[in-house]
Amino acid sequence: MKTYPIPMVPGPVKVAREVLEAYQINYGSADMEPEFLELYNQTEANLKTILSTQNQVVIQSGEGMLALWGALKSCLAPGDRVLSIATGVFGDGIGDMAASFGAEVRKISLPYSETISDMDEIKKLVETFNPKMITVVHCETPSGTLNPIAELGIAKKELGVPLLYVDAVSSIGGAPVLTDEWNIDLCLGGSQKCLSSLPDMAFLSVSQAAWEIIDQVDYAGYSALKPFRTAQVEHYFPCTPNWHGVAGLNAGAEMILKEGLTNSFSRHAEVAQYCRNYINEMGLTLFPASDAVPAPTVTAVNVPSNISWQEFDANLRQYGLVVAGSYGPLTNKVFRLGHMGTQADRELVARAMDVIGKVLP
Ligand SMILES: *Cc1c(COP(=O)(O)O)cnc(C)c1O
């Protein structure tokens, strides 16, 4: 299916009209024109507001994974210790990514239906393992859960861990992400989730402590962060920036700021609650455990036991509804409704629920 009548995939989401319009211009060279630098700086300022941070925000051309890789590779040398907290596919994956280039990774893996609750276990491991970096995912999109980050940030500071790395790709703009208050050194985002843009831009906030480490590690590579430290001052980027992509990302960010951050958060929370209530009323079961925190941007539901995911998906598509399956151990077991960005829309979710009700065996 090329276009979705009822789009409910948790990224890429339905692109906002304002964003599409930003792509309809034949921009000049981003390497040469001061207008590009102004746009980049404005986009950075908007993202700082959305991320509640004073830290520099780096904007890279590429999807979210680029920032996930770039932040790991730029901050870690082989042998550096990483405590990877995993409550889902992305959390586990980030630990594996760090291990793949020689970091010494210790994992705390919780069941994918859970969110972080036992800070004591984490603190104990931090004290004995003494990591350079803690990695964690705020919204585990494949599980439909939202990890509390505030307490982790307090522990990071108390115990003197140099870096806290948080993948907030699918929560930024749809839920409070208090980068500075939560002591996050690397807060990672992407354009295709709550910012309602294309899957073409990645961004992350970088703390002063992180910049110092990035300088020491001195990683050079396509995803490297180091060149961005001075890119704005010198108007010299490591490769030709994607003017369209930055313009689209900025349009998505401005939509949220125009709506008001707290309004956006409550829209997401209300639509998510509505979706969960409806799912329960239909006799379906939510994937997150009852004591886990459900995500305000995506709802994960167990595939009904008397139908396969493939058949269920095909039936939904007949009515124009496209949801997503899930990944890793949740493949074929869980389906997901993405109510983020443009899709955090009560009327859209109501149409989706209508279709699910029709095809339920
Ligand atoms: C979408 C997403 C990413 C980035 O994925 P891309 O496909 O590269 O945009 C990273 N982490 C989480 C939790 C996500 O939901």
C-alpha cells in the first residue's frame, strides 16, 4: 500500500502539510548561504525549547539511528564501560551497538513489558561497575512503554557517571523530556515521530561534559559529532547539510511550539488514554504490564490469540487501517498503534478503533 487511508504506524507518521510545504522550495547551497545558517540556528533554538535544554543541539542529515550511532562512537573508545539498561528492543540494541566496536557493556535487561522501577539494583551495579556511560530508552516504541528518567538522572549525578545517553526519539514533542533537569548528556531525537516530518533528520543535545569527552575520543567517521561543535560558528559542516530536511524538521518543531508544549503533551496523553480505554473495552489486552508506564505516543496491544498477525493485518488493511507489528521477541505477538505527532488525533484513533472492532474474530 503506497498511502494509508488511516495511518497508525508509530513512525514514519503522516507528514504534516506545513512540513510538506517546506520541501516545495528549490533551496540554494546550504554550504554557502547565510539563510541556511539562520534556519539551522532557529531550528536548534526550537529544539532546545522542546528538549528543555541549554545545551547545544546538533542536527544531522539521516534518520534517528544516525544520532544513536554517532553519540556512541563519538563518546566511547574500545574498553570504555557502558551500563545499558534495556526494557525493550531499542534498549537492548543500543547495548549491542556499543559492544560491536569494543565497549565493555554490562546490561540490565528487564522484561519488555516492564519499565524501570528498581533504582537500587541499578545504583548497585553503577557502584561496582563504574561505567563511563549509562544508556537508556525513554519511550520503547516496540513495547509501547515510557521509562522514568528523572531518578536515573539523579543517580547518575550522585554516583558521578560521566555520561547519560537517552534515546527519546519517539517521545520528544509528545511527552515532557526535561534534558537538563534529568542530567541527560546526550538526548537523541528524530524527525519522523512526534515532529511529524520525514525520516531524514536526526538531532541530539550535547552537554559540556559530553563535548569534552568527544574531543578526547576524537572519533572521525560519517556519524561523528566533533565537527558539529564549531560548525555554526565557522559555517563549515562535515558534509552538505540537507536544507530541505532542516526546513521540514523546523516546520514540525514550530507546529508543536505554536500549539504549546504542554498542549501537545496533553493532546498525546489524552489520545493515548482514549486508545487504551477503547482497546480494553473491545476485550483486547495491552502488552505493557499493569505496573509499567504506558507510552503516551504509542500503544502496544497483544495480537488476539485466535488469529495470526499476518491475517489480522491483512484484514485491517482491507478497511484502510495500517498499524505496525513489532520487533525481536515481540514479532507476530504485538501490534502497535502510533498516536504521535499528526496521528495524536482522537478522531483518527476513533476511526482506527472502529476498524479493529469490525475485524475482530
Ligand atoms: C524510531 C526510533 C528510532 C530511530 O529509528 P529510525 O528508523 O532511524 O528513525 C530510535 N529509537 C526509537 C525508540 C525509535 O522509536
